[in-house]
Amino acid sequence: MFSKTPAYLLLFFAFALSFSLVVFQPIPQFNYDFETFFPQDDEDLDFYQNFKKQFENDNDYLLLALDNPDGELFRPDFLNRSMRIQEAIQQLDKIDTVISILNLEQPIIGVFGLRNRKVLDWNDEKSLDKTSKNLEQYRSGLISKDGKSILIYVRNAQNISKTDGDILYAAIKAVFKEQGIQPKAIAGKIQTQGDFVQLMQDEFGLFFGCSIVLMLILLVLIFRSVWGVLIPLIVLIIGVAWAFGLLIFMGKPLDVMSVMQPTIFMIVGLSALIHFFTHLIKKLKEGTVKEQAIREVFNELIVPVWLTILTTSLGFISLYFTSIPALQDFGWSTGLGVLIMFGALILVAPGLLYLFPITISRVTDKLERPSVLLFIFSWQLKHKKWIKFSFLGITLACIALGSTLKINGYLLDNLPLNHPIQQDFEYFNTQYGGSNPLEIYVAVGNGATSLLDYEVLQELEKVENKILELFGEGQIISPLTLVKSINQAQNQGDPKAFTMPSRGQRQRMNQWLEVALEKSDSKVISKNRKSGRISARTPDLGSLKMTELRDELNQFVREEIDSDLIYLRWTGTAHLIDKGHRSVTLQMAKGLGVAFLLVGIIVGFLFRSWRISFLLLIPNFIPLIWLLGLMYLLGIEFKLTTAILFTVAFGIAVDDSIHFMSRLKQELSLGKNLIYALKRTFLETGKAIVLTTVILTAGFSLLIFSQFGVTHFTGLLISASMIFALLADLMLLPLLLLPLKKMWENKFKHA
């Protein structure tokens, strides 16, 4: 298969396939949807889907804070310009409602019936002075706590697409530019998705370019030859192009996880090439003819390299068995890309090796001297107990430290703290009670007929007061809000009357409640009055803190709220994302369990021994334990985007073990005893393992410079795991194999 003529045919096919990508250029689509981080096998997700149908999506809004850079907030010229902005936004396509203190009207019930009065009237100085002093109840809601900005709340069309959201956000920014006002802060789904995608596009191109430069530098340092640099570089570029071409043709949009895929594909491909090339150079140095050396190298290494690529791919694909769509997409697409990279290597590399003139430089071995590895091998044989106890001690310490790690994630923890989006969200957290939606479903119990019953409203008031106590001074909207508004209207708009009415006042407002419910577009109560919602905004406190606060509220409801009158249940996007973070232990267990099983089956089939299969998992499980200790020392918390790295790290790290064991099997089959076979394996395969570790570590270290948290931690933790895996494979694995000396030699005695 790898003789000259078939290799040229494969090369021709590869270039024809590459040319087709140039002709039928796939156009990538970038997308970011944080709802893909919802756990899909969760009854709370089904409940939220039904909740949305009955009420509305809780995150289809945009918060715009406006301040007056020229002076006081309540000046007619600033208010007029702000009103023009609000009216222009209201006219845009895909806009549902725009609410602010500028267009808010207070209902007033008098002897002549119901009328509406502007909350803020700036038609003349007297009206402005009178109404602007009466706005305290809107602090933290429509006016900032410090009184220096106003909030324009924009509710866009439900479930707006990424494309429509980008168009709408661009149109809103154009409105501000036309009026000559820059918002103090912006926060919302269409803004976050748009800015995230822009950052993704920038980083995708940046890391792809940097990966090529890094690979080029590594190839120059390792091979010091034209053929040793150009051939791998061509193979890697073609492999990455094929991988992304296929994914794009399959309709896979590029997301926040895709930023690291070019680097992953290239370093996995290069680590495989290293094994072929180092073995080829060894044969050429021994005097083997070039054509024969190429054929023998690919025939000998095709199976072990394929197995390492397969285990790496399966490490990623195992993420498909989690319940988080974002992780599933990343898992199968990266696993498929790794396999495509292997296909590119087999189709392209042999033909190019035949085409290029190959000269061997004696500097090639400079990175790894056999004498150094021989010294290490001899040293570890003399210190077997010390090495074993050292690994055991470090592992137990890491288990102890790792057990104290906390599970905690934030909505925007993929972005650095100094990013403008983070700063805008923080402004709303401090001045407007928060930017994250808080949703609680409310329904009447068996002892009530309507959420507007007086006894039910009393229970609702207790719940709302507890929410304010726990989550801050944000604005709450619920069925009780409607009742408080009518009570205020019956008292001539007195802000002090925006409270729970007395029983008699409640009875007198029935007719006005019906009118208010017909005109209201807040969607806080169902038509039959039996179900509703408590809706608010909170700061992004992290899943750990939010879970504690939710549990505290749940406990309060169990102890203080009459369940015969009212039933409450947490729902909403923020709740689901927090549940996703809290499920990291389960998600990680699923991914690792599948990865362990698949790798165990492959190794067991390869060596025809389940004992060896189990033994091989030990040095690849240890680096994962050590990662726990490293996370503790660096203060890195568990979340979805860090938990998945354990599965990925295992899939990549096990490659070196398979290379080691494959070469050991080959040496033993030649009739050598275990000690001598281990020595030859350690000296020959050890060089390739060290080189591939250097490449993998350098490649993943590149990702540390990403602004995305998931990419940054991928680079940091997987780079560390590669170093840990190198230590385990070279220092521990040979010592674990020694007690099986008789079994190994009997197994291969007649090979």
C-alpha cells in the first residue's frame, strides 16, 4: 500500500480533494448560544419550555443605561434626545416593547374613572421639578441607584435568531450614533452573542495563524531540514482544511469551543508525524534505502499510530455521551476532525516523502540523547520503591486537595474580567440590581382559586420580601405588582401606596384589576388566574452562591409559606445554566467512563490481556488526579468547561502509553527478555514520546493566551496533563510492567 506507485495515487487523490475545497469554498458560520449549555436530560428544561409557551422567554431583552455627559440627568434637552432614541428603537423590526421612565405612565383612579399620568413630565420646568422628585420607587429599576442614569428596557422578539439579533443590535447602535449619545452600559442576549461571535472570529484566525507559526518553529528545531519542515506543514494545513471543510459542509457552525480546534488538529497530527519521521530517520541512518525505509516505516507504524489517533478521537467523542449540547457538538466534531487529520497524513505524507529529496542531518538527534534516557532507565530500576511511593504520595495528596474543589460557574466566565462586556454587566449588577434573569413559576394550591385571592397575595408578599433580602434590591414583577399598582392608582398615584392593600381595599379594586389585566403586556399571570411568574433580575453571583440562595429560599418557602395556597418552582435560563455547572461531576463521570471503557477494549484487544488493559489505565489515570491538585493550587474551580478537559486529556495522554506498549510488544515478539525489551523500548520510543510531549505542550500552551476562559483553561490544564502523563509513562509504567515478567515472556515465547 505504501510503495511508490500507490503513494503517488493517494497523493493525487488528496490534491484533487483539496482543489475541490478551493472550487466549492465552504463558508463558515459563527454562532454562540449559551442555551446549548443547558443539560438536555433534565425535567427542568422541559418545564421551562412549557413555561416559555405560557409566558415568555426570560432572556430576550436588552438593557440600555443612559447618562447625561453634559450635566444633570433630568434636563429637558437630554430627556428629549433620550426619548427620540427610545421612539426610534421602538420602530425597529423585531422589537416588541420599549419601557423606560420616559414613557411610563401611572394609572390614576378618581371620581371620573381611570386616567393615566406621565411618571416623568418635562413639558415645562414646574412639571419636571414636581415629577422628578417623586421617582424614588423606581430606583434600581428604571433609574440607577446613584441617580446618574436611566434604564431603557428593550424587549425584542421571542427566540430571535442569531442573524436577526445581529441586524437588530446593529440598528440600535446606529440609532445611538445618529443621536450623538453613547450608552453608559449595554447588556443583553443580542449584544453578548454578537460581541462573543466577533471575538471568536478574531481569535479563530489568530490561533490558526499562530498554530502554523508554532508548528513551523517546532519543525525547524526538531528536523533542521527542508523536507522535515515542508512535508509536515503541507500535511497539517491540508488536514485542517479538510476537517473544517467537512464540518462546515455538514452544517456545523463554529462556536466558542471551535476556537481551539485548529490547534488541536495540528498538534495531534504533528505528534503522529513525529513517530513516523523519527522512525524513518533511524532506518535511513542504519543504511536502509529511502524507498524501502518509507514503505517499512508506514507498514510498521500504521497500526499503533492509528490506535493512538483513535483513542484521541474517542476521548473527544466520549463527550457526546454527556447531556450538554455544546459539549456534544465539540466532542463529535473534534473527534471527527482528528480522524480526518490521520486520513490526510496517510494520503499525503508517503507521496511527498517519495517526491522530496531527503538528506539526514546529524543534528536531528540533538534534542534527545540515548545516554540521557539510558541513565534515567538505569536510575529508575535502582529506585523502584522510591518512585512508586512518590507517585502514590503525590496522588493521594492530590485526591485530598481535589476533594475540596468547589463547583462554580458564571454566565460570562469565558471572558476576562476587564472585557467591556464584563464591565457593562457589572454596572447593571451594581446600579440596577443585576443583569441576569431570575424566574420563579407560581401556581395556586388546593386551598385557593386564584393568584389574586387576598390570602395568596399575602403569601406572595412574603416570598418577594425574602427574594429582596437574599438577592438584592432589584425590581420584581409578579401578580402582586399589578395589585400594588392598582392600590397606588386608587390613592392618586402616591408612591407610598405602592404596597400590599388591606383586605377591604383589595375587594374594591376588582373591576380595575380586570381592566389592568386586559391592558397589561407584562405576562405575569395566566388567563385563568391560576398560574403566574415572579420575575426579577439579579447579579451574576456564580452557580455556587446562587445555589445556596435558592436553597435558602426553598427552605423559607417550606417553613413559612402555606403550600395549600401557593406552589413555587424555580425555572429560567440562569437556573438551567447553573444546573449545568452543578452537573459537572456527572458529566465528567459519563465522559471518562465511556473513554475508559473504549480505551480498555482497544488495549485489551491489542494485547489479548485484560490485565494489561487495566494496568495501562493506571499511568493515564494518575495525571487526571494530579490535575485536581494543580487546580486547587491555582485556584481554578470546577465548571463545565474545566470538567470536560479531564476526558480530553485522558484521550490524548493515553497515546504515548499505546506507543510504548506497541513497541514493547514488538521487542518481546523478537524473543527478547522483558528487561532488555523495556530498555530498547525506553530508548527508542522514549525519544518520540518526549518529542510529542514537547509538541503537545507547546501547542496547547498557545491557547493560554486566549481571552475565552474555556480556551485558556484548555491550554493550561491539558499542557500540564501532558507533562504529568510523560512522567507517568516513562517513570511509572515500566515499573508496573516488571512484576508481570513471567506472563510477558510466556505470552511472546512462541511469537
